[in-house]
Amino acid sequence: MTDTRGERTRRPSGGSTRARPGRREQTRSALLTAAERLWAERGIHGASLDDIAAAAGLTKGAVYSNFAGKTDLLLALMERFTADRNTDVCEELRAAEEDTDHTGRSSPRHDTDDRPRRLALLLVEFWLYGMRDYAAGWRIADWYAERRAQMASELDPTDDIAPDDRATLTLALDMGLALQHLLDPTRVPTDLYKTGKTLMRGN
């Protein structure tokens, strides 16, 4: 009977354990979404963990039960935004433009809910945060190194430039052109990225 009671007590526990990841993922998702919006609007130093928790309708305790701190939340957001390592900011900006009405100055850069614009802003925020915080900086640098390595592994070798160097230049082109385009969409079209990527990546 002891064994039977033990089995009965383990079964509800197992069901509860299976249910917890769903609630935990919902909480994490809400916090990441709030961080994404606030950090894009205000910058990382302009929105505290308290602000993020409040925007998500949660307490600060919920933040620390899911993330070790601001840097951990920041890295989780990077991974969420760039889970697809083939995603290019410029290509997303171009796709967003194709879905909008072209009316001169009315461009995606004025839409605070535009994902490509948020992505560009957040990547800049991540870089600035890493430049100011040594502990965060090397972790962010490692993340970029992994992304470059993944990109390089997909490139065919050439006689002129090593795949690692081409991946570095392609990533720099993507971000640099995206930032110029967001400020000056008419004179810096995203189509330039396709030309530059062809030169750097050979495809």
C-alpha cells in the first residue's frame, strides 16, 4: 500500500511538472515581449526590470525567477529575435517596405511596432550595452562570433577572401546599411544590401 500511495503521489507531481513549463514559457514570453518594446522605445538603460515587469503585468520577482538579471534577459531576447541565424535586418526591412504603402516620407521607420526596425534598434542597444558592461560585452561578442561562424559555414570558399572574413563583412554590411536606411530610406535603399551581399558572400 505504501508503494501504491507513493505511485499516486508521484502521478500528480508529474502532471504538475508537465504543466509548469507552459506557464513558465508564457511568463518568459510576456517578459521578453515587454523588454523588446521598452528597450526599443527607451533604450536598455532607459527601461528598468521593474518597468519591464509592470509592462508585462507581472512582478519583479517574476523577472528574477526566469532570468538571472538584465544581461540574462538581454541575451534571451537576442536569441529570440535571431533564432533564425539566416535572418538579415536589411532583408526584413525590404520585406516590410513591400507590405506598406509607399508615400514618400511615410516609411517603416515611423512605425514603433515594426519588427525590422525594432530588431535594428535592439541590436544597436545590445552593442552599446556590451561596450559599457564588460561582463555582458564578452557574452554578446561570443554570440556574434557564433553567428559569424554559422554564416561562414554556409559559404563556399573563394581565392580572394576567407569565409570567416566574408561573414564578418556581410554582418557589418547588414547592420550598417540598415541603420543608414532607417534614417534616410530614400537615399539609402535596402536593395543595396543585395548587391553588397552578392559581392561579399558570392551568392
